[in-house]
Amino acid sequence: MKGPINASDEYSAPLSGASILVIDDEPGMRNFLKKILEPRVKRVEQAASANEASRRLDETHFDLVIVDNIMPGMSGLDWVTEQQRLGFFADTILMTAYADLETAIAALRAGVSDFVLKPFRANQILGAVARTLDRKYLRRDNTLLRRELLSDVGYGQLLGKSEALSAVRALLHKLAPLPTPVLFTGASGTGKELAARHLHKLSDRAEKPFVTVNCAAISLDRIAAELFGVVEENDRLRPGLLLLADGGTLFLDEVAQMPEQLQVALLRVLEDQRVRPVGAERELMLNLRFLFATNADLEQAVADGRFRADLYHRINVFEISMPPLRDRSEDIVELAALFMDQFAVTLGMPGLDLDAETLLKMRRYDWPGNVRELKNLIERSVILGAFPEGFTGGAAISGTQAIENLDMVTQRHILHVLDLCDGNRAEAARRLGVSRKTIDRKVASWEA
């Protein structure tokens, strides 16, 4: 069972975030496994018996359990079978000295992921652990990917250099390393989910799942099973979204439309960081960051009795209000160009020229549907081969002329803001989200 130990070997990367429970009545075997696993994984704990192992599962969640089959009182297979009935959410590797067909069949029926034959070398058990965790994470990622594809989740960047969006970015950077719940508010289409994804990517959970739940889209008859998981007829646990997101971030959108039944259940999860799957006797520990979003007035919903006051105060620890597009009109040029490039590629159709007049009219428009409305307008325009009449500019232009006209748009906008500020360049710079030197340089170039 001897082998070299090197924490930077090929097994370290797939094992690095795992928590493992080793169950064996022999202290020598437990210590051997702890010695080879501890430099490579997040956490290793030991149990000398089936009863001690059960108590540890009640206290914390493990990604993987390594259990010996022959132990006093209860065999490893019997213990695994019993735990399946209670709600057992961990992959299992069985250690056995007997590789007979009967044991193999029993292990498969019990839901064991892999087994190793004693005696074994360090690289053999490390290989089994790496294979098992790879399969576990692949199943999770495939489940989440299929779900996102079916729900047509949109990906994108939090684009824009406006003062309003820069303030949001600054808050996201400040909150990224903290476990604090965040409530994103703002009108539909302002980018609440994009901001939540950006926060997740900035955090130390960036390599873990980001799972979105639309509270308005889950039917009452499947809320519990979809979110919390369910023990099925074969005593196997089908994990819910909370367990699939474990270690990462759960984003709950449209929280104002959350049914009363879900509000009660979620409050307990937030307070205890535990979840009990449907049909399970055991609560499972969670390690989640919760983010929330709504375009409704939650305070009014509480006053009307449609939203629980205790849940509101629990999720509204820190609020970030996403600015409407009309308050960040200087970002429209960058956004429109991005969407035009995207749809020209995805639709396989030629993009349209974003001439000066079109961009100017876009900046003057109120955009009640915010960024989503702008994106939809660009997509329709690419398909039809022209912008709607209200956004139509002059003749198509390109090259140097286009650059000059974009400069003209910039000039008009800055001069308009200067006019609103009665010529105060410092105030105009503040409103535009640029430095005073930028304003001075631009004005000097126009006067030259």
C-alpha cells in the first residue's frame, strides 16, 4: 500500500475541492488514506465504525465516502444501503478484500460508484477517487447545462462605462469576497442576472456552479422536488437545484412571485444552510451563496401580505439597484455595436451600419424595456435588413466617415450636457462619468 506522496501530482486538480469521509475500523488504513488524501483535497475526516460514520453524515456533507466492506457490527454494503433510505448524497468507493461476482453485484445495487481490492497502492485509490469525482462533477455539469439550454438562459457581459454602471461594478467588487446575500432590484431588462453572474465570477466561488431559479416559473406541484431533491422508489436520491449548486451560487429571480409554500421553506434554508430532500430522513448541509432579484416593490408586497416580512429582511441584507438604460445612454453605442456583431454571426446575416443619426436617435429614445429592448430591436433589424422608421438615419456610411460621425454624436452629447450644467465643465464631467481633463481636451479640439 506504499506509494510516493506528491501534493502537486496529476490527481491534485480534480481532488482539490473535495470533502471525503474515510470509514474503516483499522486505524492503520484510516491513517494511510488520510496521509495520501489530505495534501490533495479540501477536507478528510475519519470514522472507525458505521455508527460514527452515520453521526458525521448528520453533521456535515461529504462529496465522497470511502468505506471498508468488512467491519464489526455492520458491513460497508449494508451501511450504504441503509444510508440510501435516509437520504444519502455522496458517491461511494468500497474497499474489499474479496472481488467475487456476488460482492460486485451487491455493490452496484447499493449504488456504490467504484471499488478497490485490498491490498492497493496509493495511485490505485487516488485513481479511483479521481474517476469517481470526475463522473460526479460531469453528471452535475450536464444536468445544469441541459437545464440552462432548455430555459434559454442568456449569457453576456456587464458592458458600459457610464457613471451609473461604474457605481454598480464598484459595489460588486466590494461584495465579491463576502458571503452576504444580495438583492438586485430594477426594471425588467436592466441586467440583474448579468450583474449576479458578474458577482459570482468575481468571488472565490467562480469555479463552482452558478444556478438560476425563476421563482415564477416553477409549478407548485414540483417545487419541493426540483429545489430540494427527492428520494426515489429505488432509494436513490435525485438531487435538487440547491444540492447541485452546492459550493457555488444560487440566484433566485422574480422572488416577489415566490409562492407562500416556497417562502417558508426558503427561509429555513437561509437560516440553517440545510436542506431535507422529499422522502429523506436526514437534512443535508449546504454551502451556498444566495443572490436574489426582483422588478417589483417588495416592501409593498410585504405590506399587502403577499411576501413574508421575515424573509424580506433575510434576503434584503444588501440591495443593488440596476440603473435603467435611459440613465446610462452613453453606453448605448457600445451595447448596440456588440449586439449587432453577435446577431450578424448567429443569424448568418449582414449587420447594419450604426450611422450617426441612428445612434443619436437611440440615445434619445426612452427604452422602457431597457437593454433587453435594445437587444431585441437590433435582432429584428438584422433580420429585416433595416432599422424601424423611428430609428432610421441618413445614408449608409462606413470607414473614416463613420468614425467622424460617431465623434459628432459624442460632440453633440457633451455639448448638450454642458448646456444642462450651464457650462460647468466639472459638473458635466461628473454626469458623463469622465475626467475634467477629458472635457477640456474635447472642447479644445472642437474650438481649434
